[in-house]
Amino acid sequence: MPQELTADATPAPKPGPGNRREQIGWYFYDWANSAFGTTVATVFLGPYISNLARAAAGPDELARFFGIPVAPDSFLPYCISFSVILQVLFLPILGAIADYSNLRKKLMQIFAVAGSVATMFMFFVTAETWWLGGLLFIVANLSFGAAIVFYNAFLPDIAAPEDRDRVSSVGWALGYLGGGLLLALNLVFYLARDAIGVDTALAVRINLF
């Protein structure tokens, strides 16, 4: 069958596996979302929340999370553990939805936006709202994991079986590169904060945003 032509008589983009445009879009989603893992989860949020919780602690050196005493350095690890438990419960269900429904792109958009908004709201985590950082991290990390489920489900649609290892490797490589570059820029900004007149807490909040 002749290949369909567009209005300017050029071949229409090939749908499905092998579509280069779809593969590039897939690569750069990983480029963008890896910043959450490097900047937020790994480097800046943990020490920042621990310092705020330590400052909010009472004479017994325990902070109060809605009346529950918690060690300042343990608060965010508890939130991380809770978010992982939620992922264990919900991600298999979302994986089934990804495999057997046509809602993958819409749900990926919803979770990507939810995770992004939750992360950006970490800008408002201050000494008075130190606990908010943990709650926002739970939402952001769950959304991050959920979006990745749908992201991975697109691989068979955009790459033929013999190309999937290559396409997946490029996505991982660009993810590490994107996350690493933003982290490097954030570290430069953080280290230069005194020179540009930004206090430490504000520098961390800007990087989280």
C-alpha cells in the first residue's frame, strides 16, 4: 500500500514503533523528571526538613507532627517509607490500567502535573510549616512513581522489539544527564547564595521549586 502523503507531498510520520518524534518526546520526559530524584529527594529536601524540625522541637528534642512526637531526623524518612508503602499498594493497579486501557497518556499527564505542583509548593515550607514538606513529598513521590509506570508502558508503542534496549538506554542516559545538570546548577546557586544576597533557607526553597 502506498505511504500516505501530507499536503506538501512528503511522507506522513510513521505511527507506532519507530516514530522518532515520539521517541524524542519519551527521552526528554526522563530528562525532565529525573530532577526530582537528584535535586529534591537526594540532596536538598532531607537536610532542610531536618533542620526545620530540629528548630521546632521542644525541650525533649522532639518535634510534634499533629501532636505526635517525632525525632527531627526521622520525620522525612518516615514520610519516604509511607510513600513507598503507598506505591507498593497502588502502582500494581496502575500498571494493570496502563496495560489494558487507553488512559495511559491522560493518567501520565495527571500524575506528572500533580507531582510537579506538589514539588513546587515545597517553596512554601518554612519554619512554621516544616511538616508540610513531608506531606508534599508523599504526594510528589507517589505521583512520580505513578507517572513512571505509564511512562514505561509507552516503550513497546514507540520502539520495535529489536530497538527497545537502545531506546531505553538513551532515555536513562538523558535522565541522568538532565537530573545531573540541574543539580549542578542548583549547587552553584546554593554555594553562591551569600554573594548574590540570598539566605540559606530561601536558596533551598528556590532550588526545590
